[in-house]
Amino acid sequence: MINYQLELHGLNCMGCAKKARNAFESLENTTVVDISPSHAQVKTLASLDELINVITPLGYQTFQIQHFDLSGLSCGRCVNKVKESLNSLDSIERIQVDKTSLEVIGNIEEQTIIQLISDLGYQAKPVTVNNSQQKKVEEKINNTEIEESPQPHLTPTETQQYQQFLISGMTCASCVSSVEKAINKINAVQQAQVNLAEQTAWVIIDPTITGQARVDQEQSIIHSIAQAGYQAELIKNDDEMRAQQQQQFERALKTNKQNAIAGLIIGGPLMLWGVFGGNMMILTRTDQWAWGIIGIVCFILLATAGKSFFTNALQALRHKRATMDSLVALGTGSAWLYSMMVTLFPDWFPMQARHVYYEASAMIIGLISLGHYIEAKAKARTNDSLQSLINLQPKTAIVISDGKENNMPVKQIKTGMHIRVKPGDKIPIDGKVITGESYVDESMLTGEPVAIMKGADHKVFAGTVNQDGSLVIEATMVGDQTSLARIIQLVRQAQSSKPALAKLADKISAVFVPIVIAIALFSAMIWYFVGPEPQISYMLVVVTTVLIIACPCALGLATPLSITVGVGKAAEMGILIRDAEVLQTASQIQTVVFDKTGTLTQGKPSVQQAFYFDNGKANHSIIDDHTIALLSAIHTIESQSEHPLAQAVCQYIEAQVDSINTQLSITDFKAERGLGVHAIWNQSEILIGSPRYLTNKGVEMVDGQKALSSLSQQAHTPIAVSVNGTLSAVFGVADPIRDDSKQTISALKSLGIKVVMLSGDNKTVAEVIGKQLGIDQVIAEVLPHEKAEKIQMLQQENGGKIVAMVGDGINDAPALAQADVSIAMGSGSDIAIESASMTLLNSSPIAIVNAIALSKATLRNIKQNLLGAFIYNTLGIPIAAGILYPAFGFLLSPVVAGAAMALSSITVVSNANRLRLFKPKHK
């Protein structure tokens, strides 16, 4: 079969990718190993032209990706010759070439490229999918073995290349909207997610853009953000980002603390002076001098502690935008300017209007800065779960080279290096054990509390802890390719993503500030024309109060903080969430569909019962010397078979017999595919296989009927053994149900969720397991390509249902892609995991119940935050505008408005942090 690497054009989403998959797989002997909207890997006997022809009617284009090793090129001129020669061919879409390698994207024969390079005087050698990748592909399709324990199994997504930017200058939801619009102006940007709480932007750039062109696009994004009035910096790795964020956090904390102290020291005494009856009017020349000095002091305060509000507001104005800073600058600036005008020119104002409001401008700066300080302290705690994952990464490792052991920074470790891990040390990379045995604690990654024994050839993962033995490990995945690094990256991406509820809040926030300014001006006009004396004074108080109380800080923080805590908490529980959208959808799940093998069952067949017969008579499960000799013979014969059920029998015998005689003489071994095996032992004919196989060979099965009937009722697969035509043993093999599967089903049903099992197994086996677990509906004998259709059928029940699919295999990938919420077991295949919106790192199905509970708690927290923010603004703005004045003579002070605004943000941050206390009910 030919393994094609393809680049796809014209696909916009995974729905398009699904259509392309179906088109490719309509060709005979074709398997789509991996697919996304931009790339596909297809294994087929079909020609490239057939692949092109089958996808073209859908409106899509496909181009083959080919790689070559080059030799003979010695300089840039040689490279240019190759480039110009290839670019002259119409069939080539794009190339990338240097002195040693060539990548060609286009529909051109391999031999044509080789000949063209040869004509130029150079040599080209085709390179298929790299060996390690090819090996993974083969494993995805052919591998039927299950590892010794569930493992977190994550591979980097090659087709979606995120770039991370650290943003400076964002203060509210309006800023988020402005930055997202600036990024999305760039044509190469496919998606942008901006996080106010983290001050970051995650951007997907068209993966077909590489090299210098990609660098240019990154600079275009930074320039576009700068044009919008903010600063952006490209972050190459997590260490760099954490360092930059920490510096940014410390600067903000220090600045806000200093500003709060300055504002409250100046504004506090002024406010108390007014509260306790001090003169706040300009009545005499002395008042002018005294308040003039205070006005200058307040101006210095606004120019220093309040500088950021005014510079950001001016920046926003230049870009025809209004933000929280615009409101604060307008409010405090108006209060100070009015007061200074009254101080300098009291005669211009009626006697009753000669009131000054310096204390308002100073106190508002002080209170808002204090709010930001408390908010920043609280926000630092929202990332505790993610930080605990980051802290799992050791900084150095002991590398063995030429028989010597040396400490080396983990960043410098390359694949293939050998690393010594001492007892108590964290494993620095993903790898396989070369020598040594030890228990390894994987609880920080999988949530499994029991340490796993690791020996030669066993996989180990970065961040896990070696307990009691010394291990030598060969590095297979390093740096940002390790499972731990991938988990951290996905958690960060999910924390920056937004559910539909957040997107609605962002849309409201984008128009919120201009509306508030309009309300403030409208209120000012009403007070000026129909308000009591002194109108101008009342007008100023109302305008300032409305502008200050309406700052949308709480609205901007309501969703991202809850998402950050929720996604981090999920990772802490061994649940990896790929996108925040799934948190909202998972909270509404009505049906959960389980694949059977490897999900509800252990995915590893084992002998559940054994019956032995002596001269045809049942001898139950008694193991005597004769039986031990028979079991040794069966073990020797079955060990020559590659059938998984044969392996299960061998493992059972190894557990039952202390010392197996491995020196037995076995001859005439013959396997009959799908039926059984025949061999000669000690001049006796041994038959091992299905009861039908033995019956066809003339073995009388009457004495075994009771055992066979018992196994049938329990849906166990019988393996019969005869010696010289007489029944000697029957083994009942089954895939054992996971210990917590029944608890999972029961817990889901108690939540009112319908549970369905979708299996390719035969109906009898599936229904027996379904009955044992109490599953509502069993759909059996389903082919892989039919699974997605069954999911669609369940989604259409009763006018439409939210359906979650839980699976672990390649055959589950289409169904996972179809489901509203897709959940993959961490021990599953790469394709299943890449198709899933959630991954259970500990492979325990009970985590699904915890994931749903956490989703509901997160969504509830978001709603509480949004509701609180909306109620605050809905009530606060009318009260600030003076709606209570006609009935009660009450008018809100700008100082109280500043305190209320700061308190609303602190409340939202504190409420989001409550999610950190979430504890799963099921463990």
C-alpha cells in the first residue's frame, strides 16, 4: 500500500474534513490514517489521480507532499537553480529547499523530480514519512496489543500550529475585542483567542505558511496589535512566557500598590474633611489658595498614579475606541477640571455650584488601583493547578555518555540519549526503560494513586516520580514533544478559548463603553435642563458617577477567570480539556455513548474460568500433577500462536503453575486460522480451539456441555482442549469489565443521563455486558464506519439531544468527531485522542462523571459572575444617573461609585477562585 501525505485546500472545519475522509475511503483498500482541514495521511492501493478525482467534486483540492534528501548542492546558487527549475513546473504548488533537503507540494511524479534534479547535476533521494512517524502510523492500523497499564498518550498536533503572544495594555473586555479584531485582520490568521486574565493571545496561523513567510506573518500580527494601541511580544516557549508574565505581574502589583497608597493618602483626608462638615466650597480668597494647592497636588496624582488611565484613554481615542480607561479618565478628569475651574474662576459659577470634587478624583484613582491590586493577587491563584503541572518538569537530568554520568539541562537533551533516574527523582523526558526496575508514581499525570512497576522496554513519562529503584531510560520524546509539555500546552489553549456564553459577553462588552458614555451625556443633559439648583454641580456629579460605576472590568473577567480555574482543575483531576466550548456543552449532556472494548472493559482478554476433565468426566478446577503437565503442554503450544486469546491462556497458566516445563517436545504444530491449533506432545495429539473446531475433528463434547452452557450465559469465549480425541479442558476467556464501570453507569443514570453501549462485538456478548452494567440501550455488531451514523441517530432522538461519545480506538474516531462531546481514554490511539474534545488521562470511566460535574460547576460559576456583573451594571448605572433622587433625595457619590466598581471586580475574582475548592464525588 502507498502512504500518501496530502495537503488539502478549501476545507474550513472538521465537518469538511469528515466529508473528505468519506470520499477518500469510498475507494477500495483505502484507509485515512489522519485528517484535518489542512492535511491528510492516506494509506491506499489507489493512484494519486484517483485521490484527486474523488475529492474534486466536493470543491476541495489536494496536493501530494513529497520529501527528498539532496546531495551535491554546495551553495545558495545551487539552491536557487533547483528552486527556479521546480517553480517553472505548473504541477507544483509550492516548494521548500535548502542544500540538503527538498519538500515538494504538488501533483507530480516522484521520478520526474529525481530526473529533473539529476539533469541539474545533483542527486535526490526520496524520503517517505519519517521512520518514527511511519512506525506510529503502522501501530495505529495494525497494533492489537494493550500496554501493561493505562498511560497518558498524547502526540503533538502537526496541522494546527499555535503561536502565543504576550499582550500589554489590556484592561477590560473592550480591549479584548479590539485585540482580536486587530489579529483577525491578518489574512494568514485562521483563529485568534485573547485572554484578559492571562494577558495572552493564542493564534493559529495557516500551517501551509512556513519559513521566512511565517516570520513575516508573526511580525504583521505584532504590528497590527500595535496599531490598535497595545503592545505584543511573540513567546517561543513556556519558560519565556512564565518569566515575562511574572515580570508583568510583579510590575502591575507594585504599581497598583503604590498608586492605591498615593490615591488614598491624598483622597482619604479630603473625603473625611467633607464627611465631617468641612468646607468644600470656594467662598473666599483663602479658599481659593487652599484648594488651589490641593488641586495642584491632585493634578500631580492624576499625572503619576493616574497616568496609565489617561494615556490608555488617549490611545483608544486615536483608534476611535472607548475602554474602561476612557471611563475612568473622563470621570476623574471631569471632576478635577470642574474643581480647578471653580477654584480659579469662582465668579463664573453660581454660589451654590462652587463645590469642589478633588477628593473624588483622588479617591477614585486610589480605590480603582486598590481593586486592581487585590484582583491581581487573587488572579495569581487561579493558575495554581497549571503551575503545579509546570512544576513537575525537572530542570536538569543525569545523562550517560561514553560511560560517564553528567548533569545536563533538560532543554539540551536529544532523542536517543540515555538518562539515569535515581530513586525519588522526577523523570525528565518521555522514554523507555533500558535497564533497571522500579515503581513509578504517575498520579500527578493520570490521577491513579497506585504506583506502576516499570522494567525493560516499559514506557515512562516526563514529570512522573521514580520511587525505589534506579532506572536508565532512552529518551524518545523531549522538550515540547513530551506528554507533560503537550498537556500543559493544551491546558493553556483551553484556558484561552471561549464558550458561547463568553462570546456573547464579549459582544456586549464591545459596545458597552460607548453606550455608557451616551447614557452619561444624556443624564447630564437632563440634570442640566430640568435638575435642581445648582444644575451644573449636580450634572458633574452624575456624569462622573455614571462613568466610574459602569467600568466593565467585572464583565471582562467574569468568563476567562472561571475558564482558567475550571480547565486547570480538570487537568489536576486527570481530565484534559481541549477547548472551553466543551465545558458548556458537557454540562448539557443528555446521552453518553460508550465503546465497549478498552472503555467499559479492560481491553485485554483474560481467562475468567477453567474446567478440567479426567477421562471425559468433569474434574472442576482442581489442579493436580496430571493437570500441571497438561497445562505446561498447552502453554508451550499456545506460546507459538499470535492469537490474543492464546496469549490470554498462556498468561493464565503462568499465574496458576509455579514452574512450567518449557523443555517439552512439541512437534507437528499447525494453526488453522480462526479455528484452532493442532500439535503432537508426548506422542499424543493435542487440539486447542473453539468447540466447533474440536467437534469437526471428531472430539466428543457431551461431557463439556454444562461448562460450555455456563460460559455462554456469561458471554465468555470458550477455548476447548482435547488429548487424543478426549476432552481435557475448557477455558472461558473474556475481556474483564473495569472495576468502576458499573459505578460510572449508575452515577450517570442518577444524573438523568441515558447510557448507550456501541460495540462491534456480537449481540449476545454485548447484551450480557450491558445487562451486567445496567446500560439503557445496547447497539451491537456495528462496523466502524457505521458508528458515526448511530451517534447521529441518537442526536436526532426526541427533537435533538446532546450526545457524548467515549472511545479509545481508531475505529471510534469518526463517532468521536460526530458527537457533541467527544471523550477519549488516555490509553487510546492517537487518532481517537486527536478527535476528542476531552481526554481522560487516567483511563478510568468514572472520570466522565467528574468531568460532567466540573463542567456544570464551571458553567454555574460563569453564570454567577456574568449575572453579578450585569446586575451590578443594570442597577448601578440608573442609581448613578440619579433615578432615586426624585423619590428619596438620594444621589450616589463618585467616591462610592469607585469603591463599588473595585468591589465588583474583586467579587468576580473571588467567586472564580471558589472553583479551586471543587472536589470530585467519585474517585
